[in-house]
Amino acid sequence: MKKVFVVGSTGTLGKEALNILKDNSEKAEIVGLTGFENIDLLCSQASELKVKVVGASKKILSNIGACLPEAKVFDVESELHNILDELNPDITFFLSSGITALKGIQTVLSKGFTAAIANKESIIAGGEILFDKEKRKSVLPVDSETSAIFQCLIGEDIEQVEQVILTASGGPFNDLDNDSFARITVGDALRHPNWVMGKKITVDSATLVNKAFEVIETSFLFGIPFDKISVIIHRESIIHSLIQFYDGQLKAVLSYPSMSFPIQYALAFPVRLSNKLQRLDLPQISKLTFSHLDHERFKAFDVILKHAKRGGNLLPAIIGVDETVVGEFLNNKISFKDIPDILDLTLSNIPYKKIASIDEVVEEYKIAIITAKQIMKEI
């Protein structure tokens, strides 16, 4: 039986992961959970699953302690890495958003235990420090796209990869005329056609910033250079990623859009579990469509990658700036159309700096947030 720790159990992915773990309770024991500020849900999850180690934001720890008197509660922002070092779980699911899991990921990878990661922000912000050829052996990607890449590469020589092709649904605005972008509302941006996700990642999907993040993830998780990674629009979200090899042949992973597939795959790896997830009915689907990404429509995609290629402190800066800009949009302080320009302006005002530790990553992330807020006050 695997000892499993779930970081981010109260989010969309976390709740889905717990459902899968409950369905496979004979194979997995949940030894720890973390949420952030959702007191009721976190207490309910820990009570139902009889979890004795629970992490949350420092400001709600007393509430968590009150509802879980027999549990060990801890500050997820400052103590997660120490808890993981003590518990030594067989697999830790990093499903939270933000960069609070950075030291936890570093701890798990340094010990050679399995990190099942869907935490884009940490992968990008700390990528230059967290991942090398040896550390990658302990990573199971949980994003649908990177999980598909991982599966396609099994049994293959990565040196034989000519191109990695990530698919993007195009979000809610792929077919919207450019003149209408100025009238996009928060509600419009939160209506993703294929996936149910949190607000911030849904906006990132609408701008295709999320897809740029996945390009960066792919580079760090598999050691593949940016110029070997491309993106195409695939509206149906059935094909999650493709690998093209030097002989011209392609491998792909297909399924209906559900995060249950990559979560369950990571839990059971290297075996596959029987399940009741919906199977593809190819005749019913009838056809799959593909088109080029419209770079004029989705300017933020190129903005993010332009600055990511600078590396160093620009990697955590990207996370801090995007988080701040999206927050302003969600609060109706800026327009959807302004997002790419503000991202570019802010990141262009951050001089490059080489970084060598997770503490520096966190510091540069905080500096980027301050910079973004200041610039938005001035424009």
C-alpha cells in the first residue's frame, strides 16, 4: 500500500484526487493533506479520511486545530518541507496553485521519492533549480498534457524526439472576432468550453498564458528545448499531446477531457488501474479538428515565452506578474484586452538576475508582484 500525501486537497484537482484515492483505498493510505483557507472543506476531508497530519494557511491554523483536535496541524507555507521530510510518503501529489509548495517539491525530489506534480507555478518559478536529469526520474506529471508526453515517451529514446506538440482548446475566444476582445467580461473569460477549473487558471486558459506555461513545464520536466515544442489548436480536447519522432511518426494520448485520467495514472504508475471513467466512442466523435494558433489573437502566449527564455529571475517573475494582472482583471480593474500589454510592460521592466536557491525564487516572485502593482498604478 502506498503512503500518499496530497498538497492542495481543497482545490478542483485536489477534490478529484481524493475521490480517486477513496475509490482505491486498498492501494493507498492518505497520510497528510493540505488546503489553504477553506476551513470547512479541509476539516471535512481530514475527518472523513481519518488523516492525522493537516496543513493550512497560518491564519486559520487555530480553526483547523479546533475542528481536528487529534491531528497534527502545520503552517503549509513554512513547514511543508519539514513535514514531508518526516513522513517520507511514497508519492506526494502537488496539486495546489501558487509557489508555496516549492520547498516541499525540492524535499521530495532530493530524497528520491515520487512527486506527482500539477503545480505549474512551482515548476516554472523554480524550474532551473528543481529539475535536472536525475531529479526528473522522480517526477510524474499530472497535467493532462505533460502526463500524455510522459506516457508517449515510455520506451522511447528522448534523443529521437523531433518535436513535442501540445494541443490547446483555444478557450472561449478562439472563434471570437478581434474587435470584440475589448468587450470581454470576467464572466465571458470564466466560461471555458471543455474544462472546469479555478478562476485564475481559467483566465490563463482564455489568454493562452496557461498553454505558454505548459511549454515551459514541458521543457523543464523532460529536458526538451523550447524550439522543439510547438502548440496547435485542437478544439475538442481529445488529444492531449503528441510526440513526433525523427522517422516522422507520431504518438499521442487520447481521452475525454477529465483530470481523473492523469491523476489515476500517476497514483498507480507503473501499472494501470481498471476504472469506470468514460471511454472514447470514436465513431460518435466522428472527427477531430486542428488549426494553427493565432498569435495575433493570443498575444500573451508569445509574451510569456519571450520572457521565459531569459530564464533566471524572470521565471518566478512571470508567475508573480501574471497572478497580479489576472487578479486585477478578475476585480474588473483592467480589461481582458489589456492583459498581454501589461504583462509585457511589467516583465520588460524587470532586469535579468541569475538565481541559485528556492529562497531567491520566492524573493524574486514577491518583487515581481510589487513591480506589477506599481506599474498598474501608473498606467
